[in-house]
Amino acid sequence: MIRVEAERFLRGVLPGVSWAAGGSRLSAAASAKLTADTVRAARVPAGVHLAFTGPVSTVELTVSVEERTTVPAPTFAEAFVVRVPGRPSRQVPLPADGGVVRVPLPERDPDQVVRVYLPESAEIAIVGLAGDRRPEPAPKGPLWVVYGDSITQGWSVTEPGLAWPSRVADALGLDLVNLGFAGAARGELPTADAVAASGADAVALAWGTNAYTSLPTSGARIAETMRLYLTVVREGLPEAPIVVVSPIVRPDGEDTPNRFGATLADLRAALEESVRRFAAANGDGRVTLVPGRDLVPAGLLVDGIHPGDEGHRAFAEGVTAQVAAGLGLDTVREGAGAA
């Protein structure tokens, strides 16, 4: 086996953040300023994977299994998931104690990208990587950083790579960093600092549902939080297109007030108006609002809150064109985004 440096193949991690240095999608500096639920959610390796090209047919991962994570996608198996566009996925079980994991890769054109997603159920460190032939790191497209809640993280698709951010990234050839934090993502400004410092070519923000009940707020408060969030991101990324998606439908919250008298419909309306006002006040035509109310039909929610595979597909279809337009892309890659 030919040994190579694992970090060269890792995807889904912010620039400057080493997965081997702590197993978080956020830097230690950002984590020190955040609430405990966000810090725990950041330790779920959502969207974190190894990306290969070349003739390699088998890789061996030497892994260390650390603490269990608290909010992995509940529908995922405890396994590494191997994905190649247009091919059925493969799963390789996660050994309870870590060690060497042998991962066969499907037959494919050597130029095709094969992605090996990490299990979400535990903190996984990639200690070593080797291939039967020398693997090559997959090329990177424009860096797209997405901030959101459990829906963005990938609840409740059946396996990694099917969440709406992954579908959009596959369709447009983007290098995705998924900053979806289940149970959190209420517009925490340290996460805005992380997005602003990422050097991203494009950004998407899709939060608000957890401001309804998880840590409830009012319409005025969510509007001001969004204004501040956009201000921070725009200061760090003055030219990057920003797509903001307001909360998708949540039948039990649309007309039911939270403790501060705000329904989810109220919060959605306040958030959307805040985005419009920000763009108008700053003459910022690079900020695009995608109203979320009708993106995902209620019938595609598996538990009344989270979309399943088809719901995430609908979500992705509703935002891909806006992301593409912001980046000046006008084509979708053939066969990309397939389930």
C-alpha cells in the first residue's frame, strides 16, 4: 500500500481548521465563544469526507474513534459511505475500537471523483491513509460555505451526500463546507466570524427554525440578529454572493405562538424583511433571498420538521439556480446530484 497525507484528501472543513487537531468543523477560537450545544454539534463530521481521483481501487484508513457525538443524523448507519455519481453507494462499517478500515472503491473512470464520508455517530480522527495505487486528491471547485441548523446538517436523509447542500454542491461542482448545527444555528455571531474569515467564494444561510422554540425569540430580535449576521459576513467577504433561505414549512409552528408571542410564520416574515432591508440599505445586489415557506411540501417532512431524501431534493432544486447565478455559473454538471 502507498501511504499518503490524509489532510490533502479531506473535504468539508474550513480553511485553516485541521480535522486531526480536534475533530470540529469550527476552530478552537470560535468554539470558545459559542454555546455548548453549538460546540457539540460542530463535532459531528457532517459533510466531512475524503475525495479521491485516479486509478486507486482500495484505500486503507487508519482511524481513531473518540467520543460519541450528540446530534448525528438519526437516519445514518455507523459506517463509512462511499459515493460516486451515478453509482449505488457502498457502506463499510465503523469498527468500535478504530484501527485499519479497508474501503473498496467502485470501478469508475480514473477522472471521476469518489467520496468517502465519515460516520457521524462518533468523533473520528483519520490517523493514516494508504492506497493500493497512489490516490490523487480530487480537484476543488469554488468554496461554498453553508450555515444552518439540523436541516442543513442533513437530518433526515438516509445517508451522507443527500442533504440539500451536498446536492447543490454536486450539481455545480462546488467545494462545500457544511456548517449545519443540529439544535443550534440561531444566528450566533462567532459563526458569522468563521464564515467571514473563510475566504468563501459564495455563502448560503438557512437558519431560523430553532429561534422558534429551541431558544425562542421575537420577530424584532431575529430581524436584528440577521442584520448583524449579514453585516459581519459582508465585512469579511465583500464580493461573495450570499443566498439566504428563510425557514421551510413547519406545520406545528406556523400559527402557534412561542413564549414571546411569535409564530414561525412571524419569524420567517421578520427574517425575510430584514434581508430585503439589508440589501436595499447597502445597495447590495449580491444578497439573494429565497423564501422557504413553499420550498419543501409538508408531505415530504418525515417528522413534521425535517425533510427526507425527496424533501432535501426539493430544497436543493429551489436554491441551485440562485447559487449558480451568484457565481456566474449557467450549467449543471451531467449526472450530478443523483441519489
